[in-house]
Amino acid sequence: MQRFIIRRLLQTLVTLLAVSIIVFALARLSGDPRDALMPMEASRADRERILVHWGLDQPVHMQYLVFIGNALRGDFGESLQWPGRKALDLVLDRLGNTMELAAVALVFAIALAVPIGVLSAVHKDSRTDFLGKLIALLGQSLPHFWIGIVFIWIFSVHLRWLPTSGRGTFQHMIMPAIVIGWFQVAALMRLIRSSMLESLDSEYVKLARIKGVSERMIIWKHAFRNAAITPLTYFGVMMSYLVVGSITTETVFSWPGVGYLVVQAVTARDFQVVQTVAIVFATVIILMNLAVDILYAYIDPRIRYD
């Protein structure tokens, strides 16, 4: 296990290095940041002064070496759009809002997906199963921004139950959390249903029924416990998606999180903030997957990392 963790940590470093190179290159393909920072009537001398001030007059490979050297010290540079603010400070200030929204979306997804997935498997080919399949179909086919706009139109404009945007009370969090978690409800429910069908058809479940074990005990203690191993693999992907996939939802609801921040940074060609967000998101995804791999081995004793 220790060798596996060390090997995965080394892979994490290599992956983060590759991500930093790709993001650094893609950010500079978006255009000249001076076009967004300076007015049209700015003189050539002013434009050159800004270029030198931000170090953008250096060759690209030198810019990357400076960037990666500072990043290793925790310095991702100063924001171009918000002068005087460090890029990492901006991201960390917004990261709490994104994690808060992701946590509520996760609770919503698990609370809805687990009972629906289990009931769909127990009552296979029934109306309950049909309803579960319909939820999965709609959840994985409808785009987030469209669901968000429809929610705002129904619950904010017509019914006036919930605020349209912003962050303040728990009511501000309900619609964006549901929009983010809805896709995960569909995916997680399908995994639970297929795993439960396999578990319910296994020999140990048949033996438990022969022994007279109650159906409730068979479903939740024997079948569901073993069926949860497969969805657990998806849990790391789900958690990563809830954080990273918040960009469109936060933009629709003007939620002050990292997703909304990166949209503003891309619009302003703020290289430092875009690079910092990408590296933070990549770190979250990698660490989530590493945690799931380790947890997977402890839950299923049949798995060993040699």
C-alpha cells in the first residue's frame, strides 16, 4: 500500500507539471491582455510599459520558468484584472463558496440517487423503475445552463419563491445546488441500480433469503453494502465534477465562486488567475481520485495494490 501511495504521488506531480504546461500555453492563445486592460487610445509607449511591467516581453519559455518557479513557492503572480491582488488569494477567497455549493449539491445527489437507485433495482421493470430511468435520461441530457434558466423563470420570476442570483441566505443556494447535482443524481442512480441488480442476483443473497433473513436486511445490509463498491469508484469523479463543473452554473446564477471567477478572468485575459484556477482544479481532481483509490482498497479486502 505504501509503495502504491508513493507511486501515485509521483504520478500526481508529473500530471500537475503537464497541466501547468498546457494551461500556460492555452492561456496565451486567448490574445493580448493589454487589449482588455488598456483603453483603445492608449499610446504605444504605455502599451510597451505594461508589457515590461508584467514580464510579457520575455520569451514564452522564460515566462513559464518564472511562473513555475514562483508557483513552487506558492506565488502564482499578481492578477492583471484586479491589480494589487495575488492570483492565489483571489482563488482561495472564492474556493470556499464553490466548495459550499458543491457540498450541498453532493448531499442532494446522494439523498436522491441512493433511494431511487435501490428502489429501481428492487422493483425492476415497474413504474418506480421507469421513473428512475426517466430521471436518469433527463438528468444526463438536459444542459445545465438551460435548467438554470428554466428554474429562474419558474421559481424566481413567476412563483417568486427563490432569489434569482447572488449569495446570501440558504435560499440563494437551492437552485444552483440542484442544477449542479442533477446530472450526478442521474449518473449515480444508474450505477447503484446496475450494481444492486447484480448483488440481488448473487448466491449470498439467495442463501440469506433461504435462511429467512428479512427483505429489508437483505437489501440494505447485504446487497447495498456490496453494491456500493462500484459507485464509490465514481465518487471521486463526482466530487471533482461538482467543483470543476460549477463554471456554467455559477455564471448563470452569478454565484461568487471559482467558476464565475475564471469566466471573468478569461474575458479579461488574466493569465495568472486562469493558470491558478486550472492548477487548483487539477489538484482537487487528482487528490480526490487518490483518496478514492486508497479508500477502495480498505472497503474491498479482495483488492490489493502490490
